[in-house]
Amino acid sequence: MLFTAFDIKEAIIKASEFYRCNENELKIHIIKQPYYRFWGIIKKEGIFRIELIQPKTQQKENKRIENGTVEISSGKIKVTDPSPEGKYASIIADDPNIQVYINDKVVEGSAIVTEKDRIEFKAKTIAPSTKIKVDISGDKLKATLTIEKKPGKEYFVKDAGRQNSVHICSDFREIPAPKVTLYQCIEELLKAGVKIQYINVQAINDLINSPNGGSSVVAKGEAPIHGFNSKIKYLFNNSSYRNPDFDTDKQVDLLSHTIIPTVSIGDVLAIKVMPAIPGRDGVAVTGEILKAHHGRDIPLKAGKGTVLLDNDMKIVAISSGRPVLHDGVVSVLPTLTISHDVDVRTGNVHFDGDIVIKGNIMDNIKVEAEGNIIVFGNINQAKVSSKGNIEVHGSIINSKVRAGASVINYLYVLPKMKQVQDIFKEMYTRVKMLQPSQYTEYQLKNIVIDAGRKIIKTTNDLTKLFDLLTDDDIEKVNNILREVKKLLLNTKMPVTKSFEQINTIATLINDYIEEIKGSYDRQANILFKYGQNSCIQANGNIDIIGQGSYQTDLIARNSIIFHKPSSIVRGGMLIAGKRIKMGIVGSPSGISTYCRVLDKDGKIDAAYYYDNTILNFNNNIKIMHDNAFSLTNSENKYKGNENYATNAK
């Protein structure tokens, strides 16, 4: 027994207490001396082996008691029996790879063994194996060779030192897997149907030399190259889409959220960007021909409103309208048909063709067409404009409706702008004649002030017409007026600068006049049943086929016709270039109704006039008093009343 102590005396005391004996019964061996360093500051205990001295008679008795032992060496087992009072040796046999036989009987678990027993071990052996497998891919373009190498195992009994009980344990030696030859691999490939010309011998050799085997593609066929169908690029949207201006910083009407695609004559709608490309057949590793898909030619199909050009490689629009792709056919529909109300869900509508609305046009909506507009319902608090005719089967309430170019522009704005143009021509001439001198600034100021008085007088009348103009026209007129105001306010600028600014304004005015003139070639008419609190303009005729109008401004380049003698015109302003024909005009309460024709030979007809109806024939004004005609008169009298316009003049 080992004891630790700082000196031998302390070690003896510990041993005496442990063995419960006297000091003379102890045998002491010093294993490691205790030591002291740094003047005894650091102390290290020593190690002492102290054993109990037994009497000789007891030692002899102990020698007679010995346990049995078991020892295994090189697969052989050696058993030693115990002394008469000793413990017999035993083995534990539970290793699945070793079978233990005692006296020719299989033993499992624990067993007592003696020197007389015949003990044998039978170790398991797992044979090595090598397998060759060939897989051909689904497309038959690859053959994969797989070599599975499984080494074998030869088990044996582990050695064990002499002990009373030994646990039988196994260990093993690995048996290398059989080698594979190139011939064997090629033979398996041929059996699977792989043609010899597609076999890669180098790939097989690399796989054979791999110690652990594995898989490798050892044969490849030729893949078919499929052709491509011809490709067509369509250059238009086939359906309505979100207004892209909502994704920018532009100011956009919230109701202009949807864009209806439109095209114009000459627009390219589709191009065949790639012709059909044929394919090339391939070959499988088994030698089979793998058919390629040949590209299909997709022809361009031009429908109504389109034509094929450039050797049938392009589709071009020959009419304006909505482009449509249906069953491969590209067409241009001149008419946009909306089968429901145009409202907030639909948003504003702009179409480069005709529009047919089978419902109503609702509050705050704008509808614009390059062609005609037909509304089967009513127009309620909306703005509707077209370059063609407008036909409303219902009423127009609190709305602005215009067919063709603005008549106000032609009848009023154009003459006023011509007057402003003449004033600027005169100002331009006078400024150009100025000579540099000390009086130049004073002279320029007088010229500008004189012209300013004339311009202000003319433009004051022009601004009163803004309620009857489109937003675009108002902006153009305002732009000109802003430039004029700058000139009038800045009278101290040099003559050269003034000359340039006058020239710029004159150019703006001239361009706007030419624009107005050019927009009146096409006549456009409006037809409706009833109008109320609205402004209705037509660059042609206005026809009212229903009950009439109330507090509505009607302005037509040619004529305004109320088709029913019983129709009522109460309030508002009616202006026509050549003729106004009405039923009952005004009311017993004296609502003022203003009627004017601009042509010197123009006519105004009515079935009945109430007081306070104002007639203006080429600036000759007559206010009606006590000149009502009875509605009970025959149709001949109604027609005869047409002569009243002549008499009234």
C-alpha cells in the first residue's frame, strides 16, 4: 500500500492506523523522498510503500489458495485449474463472428472451463466480391459502368493475457476483392447492347484502377439537335395595361389608370425575327437513330385592318384602331366596344378609333376618341371628345362634349389671335425701325405700352371663353399670354432683347393660328336627346332628337336642329354658323336664351318664342317680346315660321 507524508514517521503512523498493527509489523520502502525548498516555504510530500509482515505459517496457507486462469495466444487457449479452494476459470462467448466449442458442443454466454476440457474456436469468413453493372440512360445517349468492389473478412480470436475470466473477442484481416479486367467490362457492355464504336476504353481503365470501384460514363452516343420554330415578335399590347406614368414623377389623372392599346396606319405590328430551323438526328449508344424535332414555320397571319409586307415577314396596320391577336391572326379593330358603364373601375378611355359604350359615362370620367363615339346610355358629369361624330342615345347632364376641333377656337379664338398677331406685326415693324440713341429706351417703352393697351383689350375677351375651351387649348393660350405679360412688364430691356422676345411671341401666335386652321378640315356632328347644364360643341351640326335642352350651351360650326316642334330650349347660349331651328324657346318666367348665327345669310327658326329670347343675326340683335306662336298651329304654320328669321332681320 502506498502512503504520502512529509516524513517517514508520519507515514508509519498512517500505516499503523490503516493496518491496525504495531510499527514492528510493518515493512517500509521509500519510493520518493519528501523535500523542502526556499527555506522550507515550499514542501513536497514523499511516497512510501508500507506492507504488513505476515507470520510464516499464514504465508504458507495463502500459497495453497490459487484461482484458475485462462490464456489465449495465436488462436490457442490454455486453461489452468485452481488450487482446491480457488476459483475456477471461465470464458464469455457472445461474439457473433466466433463460434466456441467445448467438448464438441457450441457454447454461448458464460462457461466454466478446466484443463480437461477440449476448447475449439471456429472464426467466420466473409468472401470478397466484385460486381460489374451496366446502366443505359433513358435517352440512350449514355452507358454507365459500375464496378462494386467488396473486400472479404477473415475473422480470428484476439489474444488475451492470463486471467480468471476471459471475454472471447474477434478481430479480422481484410481479403482484397478480385481484380476486374478490361475484357470483362467490355463483355458486359456488349451484352447490354452498347456498340463497340461508342465505348471509351480509357474511361474503363481509369475505373478499373480505382481501388474502391465506382461509376463512370464509358460510352456516349450523339444527341439529336432539335430544330427551332420560327419566332414572331409582336410589337403591341394585346390587352389593356396599367398606365406606366403612375411609376414616374409625372402628374397623372387618377382616373387615367388604364391604357387601351391603339395603333395608327403604317405601324409595324409583328415581325418574323427568326425563320424555322431544321433539326439533325442523333445516334444512341445502342446504334439506334434518335429522331430530331424539326422546326415548324409559324406563318404571319394578317387579319382585318392589316397587311403583310417585306416578303411576308412583317404585319403592318392599314387602319387605326385597337390591335388584337386571336388564334395567331393579327387584326386592327376600328371600334372599341365597352359593354358596361365607363366609371372609376374602367378609368378614363382614350382610343385611336371608334368607341361604342353600351352603358353610361359616369362622373369625372374622360372619354376621347380619334374616330366616332356612340353612347347607348347617358353622359353624367363627364368630358367627352372625339375627332368624329358623337351619338348619345340618352341625355347629356353637367358635361362637356365636343365633336371635332373646338368650334370656339375657330369662331372666336382664331379671330382674336389674328388681331393679337396683327398688333405684334405692327410692334415688330416699329421696334425694328428704332435706331440706337439716347432716346431708344423711351421710344421702346412707348411702343410697348401702346401695343399693350390694344393686346389687353383683345385678350380680355379671349379669357372669358376659357370655360368653353379644352385644357390643352387653355394651356396654349395661357402660354402666349404669359409671354406677352413678360414683355409688357419688362420695358427697360435692351432693344435687341426686346426685338428677340417680340419675334418669339409672334412665332408662338402664328404656330397656334396655323394649328387651329389645320384642325377644321373634318366635319363632326353630335346627336343626343336632352342636354342640361352642359357645354356641347360640334365642328359640324348638332341634332337634338328628344325633349330639348336646359341651361346648356350649344355651339355648332354649321347648324343646330331640334327635330321635334315640341322640344324646349330654356336658357343657355346657342351659336351656329348657318342655322338654328328650334321648338319652344325660353319660358314664361323669362329665362334668357341667347341664339346667334354667324353667317350673314344665316337663319333662326322656332315654333314658339317666349319673352327675353335674344336673337343675333350677324351681330344684328333682336330681343323677342309678345311674339309667341301657338303650338296648336298646324305643321304648315311651324314651317311657315321659318320666314320669321328673315323678317326678324
